Amino acid sequence: MLEAGVNTDDTRLRGILEGVSTIAVLGIKAGDADDAFRVPRYMQGRGYRILPVNPKLDAVLGERVAPALANVAEPIDLVNVFRAPRFLPGHVDEILALSPRPKAVWMQLGVRDDAQAERLEAAGIEVVQDRCILVEHRRLVAEQRDAPSDPAPRRS
């Protein structure tokens, strides 16, 4: 039975965000104006280890860039996807070939493919589609950390 007043989707998203520390960013970019740069920079600034993946870049955010997920030298907790949906079948093949596999795959705004999400979920990987990780982090995690733990006492 669900607890009254609890948004299970928010609870699930918060659990993903609080349960990972390394994020491979598939399709990261190097331009300040690109969401595929600004979003990972925000997450890096919040303590997440960013593992950039893009065959066209050498370095970004102070990190060497891997040309593909298979070339990432450390375990990945979450894959953050900044790639068009038409590329997802190949990327899901890459993700499923990883060992160990990531806990979650987060597809950014505009990135959705229900069939590929089902493949990932069947392999035990949590999936978030068509949502911005920065927006959800600010809403669910950063606001919670910035909120005072105890309200100020009232004056009589």
C-alpha cells in the first residue's frame, strides 16, 4: 500500500540521483551554450564524477573524453544520454555490454524510446526518459539540501 501524500515517481527519481556518484555523459559537448555541456557541468559542481563520452572531443570539464562507453576506464553508475532517439538502439547495445552494468540510464528532454527502455529495464537497469537531470536534481535533491532541517522557532 502506498503512503498517502508520497509521490512515488519523485521518490524514485530522488533515489536514483542520491544513489549514484559516477555519470557517463553520452554525447557531451564542449560549448558553454550547449545543454550537453551546461548540464554535466552543473552535476560535476554538485559532486558527481563526470565521465565524458564523445568520439569528437579529447577533453571537457577537466576530464579526458572516451570515444565510446566501452572505453570508459571505470565503473559507471548512471549513463546520461544527450543523443537523438534514432541512436538509442546502438547505445543500448553498448550499455548492455558493459560489465558491471550501470544502475540507471537517464535520457534527457526530447530523448525517448519505449522499446529501448524496456530492454534496459529487463536487464535490471532503471530508466528515466524525456526529463532533464539538472532540473530534477535542483527540484528533488538540491532544494532538500538547502532547506533548513528545523524551522525557525515561532515567537509567541
